[in-house]
Amino acid sequence: MRLTTTLFLLLFVLTKIFTQSDTLYKYDFLTGEFSTIEFIVPDILPEKASSNHYTGGGDLDIAVLSDFAPTDNLIPDTEITVREIASNLFDLESYPLSASVRINSNVEDAFDCSGNMISSRHVLSSVHCVFDPPFFNEIFSDSVFVEPAYDQGVSSRFGRSRVIAAYAFMSARSFSGHDYVILELEEDLGLETGWLGIGYDTDEALLEDQLYHRFVYPISSMFTTDTTEFSGEEMYYSYGVYDILNDIDIAADNMLSRFGEGGGSVIKVKDNQYLSFGVNSWFTDNRHSRFTDNDFYIINELIGQDNSVSTFEPLEEPLTVYPNPTLDFVTITIPKDKQVSQCSLYNDLGMLVKKESLYLKEGDNLTIDLTDFSTGVYTVRIRFDKYESIVKVVKQSQ
């Protein structure tokens, strides 16, 4: 009996040390019922990670977004451009505009908002766009729709979808960050529109004073001196350097948000990935709730396999991996008639920790540097012209 009690207490202590839990609030639009979902989160998470992004159906163009901070057409006392009608600059059906959505509740006095696809059937937005603040235990409407690349009363060729469920962090009630909601759709719109990845980074130097892009549907200029008339019927674009970073926000000094922009993402283009690092949550300083490692883990678990698309055939030829296990570098032999185009590395939690677009010559081997990575088992996904292969690599301690 004493041994059993001791083992139980040991397991209890170890569980407390190595895991933590968080709870999501769920509203089911089909049944009208509220419920909660508890997630067990590892106590130790990577310093940075991102989920998969997808650039959409094969015929979608990719919009060219600037890599440089703007120098003209700026909002006074900021490094961010004045909002411009997106259709004057881009094709609305090009990626990532195609993954930007207007959220419509069809209810007077409710918040119509902005959002972004983050999987084949999930949209990222702000919790106050769907749940009624301050306690978020009621919803504005039992009929909510999303419309990608919507423009002036006309749905794009992607159509629209009804929202069938909404998920929010319980901690969003206290206005301490976490002002995001995940909307589950009835239709898999993302297979055509594409979607953004989401990301976090504990190295603040890589997030502060960085270049971000936004595609949103502003409704009004209330509480501002802006004389521009917005209707929520057109997508607007702005980009620039966001100079405020704290534990819960990415923001821009001297910039105010507009009604309708709530839920829109700050998008960072990094290593050819299109990643959301937070969603618009408050007027002052155009604040965006920033993802933490804990938030990222839970959202990634929630959307699951819906943020992965593979149109590649499995490579039948086995690949040789050596040395495996490894202390630092690992080499993967590539068949002589195959040319590697992309390599993705996932940790044992399924999180994307490294992704590279490669242009290796036929017959060249692939070498991956794991020196700075933690010990553990990693999954390597290698893509060729129309094939892909997946291998496991074990990183040992030095």
C-alpha cells in the first residue's frame, strides 16, 4: 500500500513538472451549446515554431509583398503605410489575399470583422468578433459566415462558408491577451484559398521593429481623425514596421485600428513562409494579440491535420540516413535521378522547426545541421519534383 501511494505521488509530481493544462471555450453553432476542452501542454516547448502554410490551389498567383520598410505614403509619426484599397494593388484572388476573409454575422450592431484562413477549414480572428465581451459567455449571432477575398457585395470564386463552431481561450475573459478565436467552417475553403501558418518566437529581437503586412476590412473611422470613409465592403492593405512588443502584444505607436479590422493578422514573410504572429485586438496602437508557445501548441493541436495538404506521391526508393543518431550533422542520400526542392523538419510534437527551399543538383546529398537543436526525435519531410519522402532522425546530446 505504501509503495502504491508513493508511486502515485511520484507520478502526480512528475505530471505537474512536465505538463501544464489550458482550457478552450467552445460554442457549437449546430446545437447551440457551450462546452470546454482541456489541453495538456508539455512544460518544455521549443523557443520558436510555426505551422504549415499553403499557397492554395495550383492556379493561384502569389502577390509580391515588399521586403523593405516603406518610406512614403506613411501614417504620420509611424513607419506604416496609409491603408489602400487592396484591389488597386493586387489581384484579390492571389495568395495571401485569397486567405484573407470577411466575417459577417448578419446581425445589426454586431461586430463584422476580419480574419485569415489557417487550415483547410479553420479561420483565425478575434474572440470579441464572435463572443460577447466582457465575459465571452454569450455569442452575438447563431449565424456567422466567412467570405474569402470578398469585394463590394460580390463573393469571390472561393464562395463562402457557414461557421459551425468557435473556440476561444478561457483566459481571454480577463483581457490579458489571448484575444483570438478559431472558427471551424462547414466547407474546406482553404483547399482553394490557401492559408497562413501561425508562429511564435521567444527571441523578441526577431519580432520587434519588424516588417508586417495586413489585409483587413475596416468599417468606420470612429474615435479617429481619419476622414476616409470605410464600409467593410472592401479589403484594405497596409504594411510597415511595428515598433511595440510586450508579453501579449505586437503594436505600432501612434496608429489606431478601425472597426472591422479586429481579427486581422499581422503577417510576416519569413523564409518564403507566410506566418501570422498575432491578431488585431484593440484600437490603441493598433494592438495585435501575440501568440505564445502555449497558445501555439493548443491552436496547432486543435486544427490538427487540417493544416497539412500533400499532393505529392510517396517516393518508393528508401533513403539512407547517416550518422543516425547524430550529435550535429546528418546526411541523407538522394537518388541520382531525383532533385530536392524542399526540406522540412518537425520536432517530436509535430511542430515545424525548420523549412528550406533547396535547389540541389541531381545526385547531390542533403546535409542538415542539428547542432543548435534539442535532443530528441525529428521528422524530416523531403520533397522532390512530384514525390516526397519522410525519414526519422535522432539528435543526441553533445
